[in-house]
Amino acid sequence: MIIVPIKDGENIDRALKKFKRKFEKTGVIRELRSRQAYVKPSVRRREEIKKAIYIQKLQQRED
């Protein structure tokens, strides 16, 4: 359960923004989207390797 303490006189929009930030950090939405369809472990591993290769190429270009 996410609790956002609100100080006296604090704007409700600011409190809502804090709540959204905390909620995003929990990763609930990301997990729900990933569970909508089953992904085989071999496919998931292949995607992770592709992503790692892409990131490595980007880092090499910076150097």
C-alpha cells in the first residue's frame, strides 16, 4: 500500500504527483503489461541478449 504524507496547506496536485512517482517505481503497471501474454523463456532470453548488445554498442560509440 502506498502512503503519501501530505503537509498542511500542501497542494493536492503536488501530492498526486508524489503518489504517481511512487506508484511508477513499484513497477505494477509494467508487470501487468508483461503478464498479458506469455513469453517463452528462450524468447525472453533472446530479447535480453539483443538489448545488451544494443546498449554495449551505444557505450562503445561514446568512448
